[in-house]
Amino acid sequence: MIKKIFVTTFNYSLFEKYANKLIDSFIKTDQHLQLYCYVEDDVKLYPKNQNIVYLNLYTEQPLCYKFVERNKQKSKINSKVSYLLDPVRFSYKVFAQSDARKYSQQFFFVDADTEFLKKIPIEWFNECLPEDTLLSVYDRIGYYTEAGFVGFNNLLLNNKKQKLLDIFFNQYTNYYIYDLIYSLPAFTDCHALDATRSRFMFLTNYTEEHSNYKEKILGNWSKK
């Protein structure tokens, strides 16, 4: 298992629209970590690079495909009201993050519309996501989380010696597997992430299963 990787997800339409800039900037800045790209179509469509791994999301996560097929018509209708009511649009990110647990000890999710400006120093990753921390996130108090960048720690254990991230993603993905996403105020990955975080923050001092939960808040955002 690789120690640390970047993770993202897109399809070829989004690649042509903006994800190509993510790929180009990743290559040009010569990042220390590999980039794992989860795509919804043929991996052969994308430019090859020794530090980039392309994976078909539907092959790796069949439950993602089932969610999309089950909800695509409803999402199409909802999206005409607001993008916040389009769960399919945001579901890919959650399943890609969940799958990345198979490949790394820690992973850093970046949205496909992100660009790398310069090479990130290797020591920065430990500062961003300490060993005793499950996730690093840009929280926005009074608003939903900015989930365009999230760090996940696949090594942290609870008091029962279970991987805490496995338990976290069991709840996180259940919002999609069982269509519970529709019970939230809005249907984005941000809202599903916040609901999962809230449960863990509440239960960490009450159950062994949720024990040792800790997160690092990145940035200094306040609602104005």
C-alpha cells in the first residue's frame, strides 16, 4: 500500500472542460505524490503519465453505478431547481474517496477543477494531516464544508483496533447506497460529509467504535 496519494474524479466531458488543466499542472509541477484519477469511461481516453493512475470508477465501485442509474432521472429534474439538489453530480467524489482506501495509507482528494501552482514540499503533507488525525478539511461554520480538498488518514484506529476510516466511510457511503442523501438539507457530498462528521464528533466520547476521532480544520474561513 502506497503511503500517500492524490485522488480526483471526472469524466471525459469534464476533462475537456477543465480537468485537463489539473492533469497538465500536476505534470508540470512534478508533484511528489501519485495522482489517482477515477473516471466514468474508458481509461484509455486520457493522457498517460508514470505518476498518474486511471481507474474506472464504476468497475471499482459498482454501487456507485447503481446509485447513478437509480437516481439519474430524479437528479436531472432536481438540477433544474438547484445544483444543490443533484446528488448524482456529487456522488462520484464520495465513491472515489471510499475506493482510495485500497491503495494508500493517506490520501488527499482534490476537485477536478483544481490546478497545481507549484510543487508541494513533502513535509507539508504531515503538517496538513497529522498521524493522530482522521481528516483535514476546510470547515465553514454556519455553512456547508468546502469539500474541494479533503485529507483522509487510513491508518488511525479506534479503541477496538478497527480502522476508523472504514467506519467513517461506511456511514458516508450509506447516504448513497440507501438513498439517505435525500434526508439531508441539500444533496451534495459536502452535506453528506458534514452529516458524517457531526455524528463522529458527537459519538467519539461515547462509543468505542467512534473513539479517537479527530480532525484538523484548514484555513481561516468565516461567514461574512
